[in-house]
Amino acid sequence: MWHFIATDITKIKTITITIHLYTQLNMKIAIAQLYTENFDDWANIPIENKQEYCNIHAYDLVTKRGTYNTKFEKRHPSWHSIPLILEILETTNVDWVFWSDIDALVMDYTIKLESFIKPEFDMIIPNQGQGEYCGIKTKDCLCCGHYFVKNTEWAKSLLKALWEWPRDEYHTYKHDSYWEQCGMNALWKNNTLNFNKHVYIEPYNRKFNSFYYSDKNHEPVQFSEWGESWFSLKNKKDELQGSAYNDGDFIIHFAGEHCSPYRKELMEKYKGKVKWN
């Protein structure tokens, strides 16, 4: 954020004008997502949702159906987010790519992506809290469901290193959960390519990656921390604690096996709850 002091001579007083940094930069942003044919039954819902959002804010939307030809190896489709992001960075003039998993909806169209961007960093990724990578359970797990990548040589180098990561003892993660997210966490923990200098870790997962949770009756549950504190946040709407979606959050992410059988139904329900203004 930049601060300027201007003088209004007619009123002989000093006025402080605050101009957000992202307004000055006039950044070009693309949202990217990918899906395979097994999601054809409901993929149109998040595509239309994000296209509406992009139309409002003049962002580009890049949606790929299918995976890339990886020659002599096969990988889980989740891995193919990496070559898609790289393709956008290397073939367009975008400043930032916002990766968004296909099983997510934007719930508040009034919030701009620029409000989450830290221009001094090359990547912005949320800490979802409790999670697992490479068989290690942790209370600090980066989530690749939604994150920002700046169009810089460093960011492209990290993505290429991430693609090359599942070798030797890690080769099973080409197919095993949690795919590229395991690699991203491993690169973080090892400070690969000076990771900690270039990446801003968003401590509030709910800023742009709120997970949907439900009870045994498939009714939404709002609580602060996945797997830790199962208490409601109904009286804490202004707080961004935890990972679970609360009404008013920017994005709802229908990730996980508990959502899989009901994903189309959930998306149909929540697309009608979007905040337009």
C-alpha cells in the first residue's frame, strides 16, 4: 500500500490519500482450473461461476478438460495443474495465475483477487492447518487447492522442481495422496530454492480456501479447525480461524470423499447463494 500527501489549497488543509499498491500496478490475472471427464456431470457449475466472477473483474479464465501427455509416465490428474500453470506463465503476458480446484465456487463476487496478493513475493499459498504430506501428520500443511503464482523466473523454476520432485522414494506420490501437495510441502520444509524468501504463506486458510464440512445428515457444519476443535463459529463471523467454510467466506471448496457423492447437489445449492454486490 502506498501513501501520498496532497494539499488542498482552497481549504488550506492537508489531505491523506491512500492508494492500494495493486491499483497502481494494474495487474493482469488469470484463474486456472482443470478437470477430467469423470467430473463432466457438474463441471459446468464451477466453470460458469468463475466465468461470471472473471467477467466482473476483467480476469481471464483458463479451463482445461483432460490431462497432459506425460510420455513415459502417468500421474494423478491433480499433478497436471503444474504444466497448466506453467503453460499460462510461459505463453501469455499475465502477471499472476490464481489456481483454483475445479470442486470450488467463488461465493463473494465483490472481493477482488488483488486484495490477497503480496507483490513482493513470487507465490502466495495458504496454510490449511492440520494435514498430512508424505505420511507425516502436521498442524501446518500448505494447501495446493488454491494459490497464487507470479509470472517470474523463480516461480517457474519452483514449479518445474515440484514436477520433478516425485522420484526415487517419493515416486509413489505420482499416484498416492496427496500428490503435488506432498511435493509442495516437502519443498517448503527443505527450503528448496530459498522457498521461504519467495513464498508468502497465508496463515488464514479461509481467506481464499474454505473447506465445506457436513454432519451425519449432510448438513453444513461450521467449526474452526479441521480435526481439532469441532465447535461452531456462529458467534465468530468476523474471525478467520480454522479451515471450514463459514457463510460470508470468499470461496467454498467441496474437497474430500465426504463431498464426492453429493458434489453436484452441493454446487447447485451454493451457486444460488453467491453475493453479487
